[in-house]
Amino acid sequence: MTDMRDAIVVLLAGGQGERLWPLTRDRAKPAVPFGAAYRIIDITLSNCINSDLRRIFVLTQYKALSLSRHVRAGWSSIVGLGEFIEILPPQMRVSKEWYRGTADAVYQNIYSIGSERSQYVFILSGDHIYKMNYAKMLQQHLDSAADVTVGTIQIPTAEAAHQFGVIEVDKDWRIVGFEEKPAQPKESPHTPGLCNASMGIYIFNTQLLIPILIADAEDPKSHHDFGKDILPRIITKHRVFAYNFVDENSKTSQYWRDVGTLDAYYEANMDLVSVSPVFNLYDDAWPLRTWQHQYPPAKFVFGDPDRMGVAIDSIVAPGSIVSGGRVQHSVLGNNVRVNSFSEVKESILYNHVNIGRHSRIRRAIIDRHVSLPERTEIGYDLEADKRHYHVTESGIVVVVRQESLIEEPDTA
């Protein structure tokens, strides 16, 4: 295997996450909680550490305070001498604009990239859920003598239509064409019925990346995006290959999710509490890391038949107390309190949520620091819910604090 010390990572974590609103009202998309104990960015950072990528620039932009605090508190101590996980907010060194696209975000940090002696630059996104060994991708990059390698995943052509950038490859996986969200995606020559969708993962030879970014920045017609602009421009001039996703999730089906909509985000969390979830949080061979306060163990109290504290088919994080309430098929974060005679079903509760007595909650996402009064009902009368909360077309109710803070007050 190649020496991963020759590579650095630029992790794009500035996403505004408009389709996840109101969960992104007070936080950046990569900082949105996932699976009770994690934030979305933790998945990609775990992939990096497990792949021995230890020099990582995290590019932030929108509402990044809680994200920056989380990365500093939970990830900075993992790396060693000569290694780093460094937050880079927009610095306006080479532009007076905020990031105008993925390529522009990397371009505006070109000095930081150039200051590191690296042969290869990984460009990753901080808002997808998947397990991937980037060392395998870099090994193929070297074996094929590629200038650029693009991570791809094979999905049914019907699912890719209007949804994904689709890569056209030859028999050797060299990229010969690219279409952004085509109506009729071209099939992969390797697997009929499937096409090669871009995962937004790239490896560039550093010596090539820098002049490409400079040329793109000077092009007034460019969207300054890797998928829309950079990739179509370079496939005929350079050796650009696709790397077919190899899943480290140890399941029969591949798992890669863009949890960019409320419905997709909700379903990904609900999968975690199934008996055999598709995405495995409990894999010692590919551990997922995060940071959290030192909470006491979760507790379940009262054994009376009409007042029993239980959680069934659920994930419950430390510090939470189910006190005479009933939790089913739900995800509970840290320091959650479900009080007596209450019922929580098919819901996601963030840290510091309090459910008052005799309440009924169903198919809801409840943001941190929300305290629901006694006898609250959510998810049973959607027309009534719409008068108070955000409700998706599929009927998921999203409850956030009434006051809109500029940022989350802390990382707990």
C-alpha cells in the first residue's frame, strides 16, 4: 500500500443545508446530529482516520461555530506530530467573495494547500454517510498513473436520472464523459442496468490541481464547481479515472447516503434502530469516532404496569432517563428526559430534550433544548402540527426552539 503521508485532505464542510431547514437554522449541515451520538461530519472524519489520512483541512462557511467547536474538542487530539485537523474559515486571501462553489472553496485556500508538501490532494464532502478506505482509492490512482481519480458508485440508471452527476467510463475505468444530472444516464460498460454516479470524492495530483484551480478562478463563465466545470474540462486533456466504491460497511448491499433532505435524513436514522441496520455503528473493524460530554449511563426507571420506563428497538445515548415513559423505534441523544405516561414512537430526539408527562410523540424530529409541556401531542394531527411546526410532505414533524439563536451555545 502507498504511504498516506504523501496526501492531504480538503474536507468541504461549509454546506448551508437549505433542504434540511429548520435543522440547519442554527448550525451548518455537517454539524447536524446523526445516530444519537454523532454529527454528520464525524462519518467522513472517521473514514479519514481509519484510512491513515492525518493531514486534514476542514473548510467551513455558514453558521460554523458549533461545527468548529466540535472538531476542535473531539478530533484535534487524535492526530500526532506533524499531523493536523485544522479548521479553515473563509479568509478572503485570494478573493473578496464567499465561496462560490466547491472549486472556488478549494481555490481560496490554495496557500494552505501549497504550504503542505504533498503529492496528492483528496477533496471530500462532509455531509454524506458511508464507510470508505481512501487508501484503496489512492492505490488505484497510483496503479493507473492517473492525474485525477473520481469516486463513483454504481446505482440503477432510473434512480440516477435528474439526481446525480453520471460518469461515462471505458473498459479500463478511464473517464470519457460526464453529464450533470442527465434525464437518461448512460449505463456502465461493466454492469448493464447500472450507471456510475459521482460521489463528490476526488484525488488530484497536487502539481495539476493548483494550475487548474487558478485557470477556473479566472474564467468568468465558470460556476467554480468540480462537477459542473472542472471535470468536463479536464477529461480529454488528462488521465482521469473512476474508482468504483468499495464499501467497508461489511454488509451485502453498498451504503452511501446523501442525507441532504429531511426525509432522507429521517430514514437514515430510522434504519439505525432496525434489528439488522444497513449502516453498522457497531463495527470494531471500522470504528466511528466523535466527541461528547462525559454523561452518566442511560437509565430506565419505574416498573409499574401502567408506568414503565422502557425503550424498544431504539438507540439511547448516555445521560438520558426514560422515567416511566415508553420509547419505540426511536433515536434519543444525550441528556434526554422522557417522563411518566409519555409515549415516543419513530422519532429522533436531540440532546437536552424534555418530554412532559402524558405526551404522545410520533414521526417527529425534535431539536436540542426543546422542552415539551405535559400532554403535548405531535404527529397525530398534522393539520394542527402545521400551525406550530415544520411538517414535510411525508408527514415528519420538525420541532425547533421558538427563539432563533445565531449559533448553538455549545457542542453538547
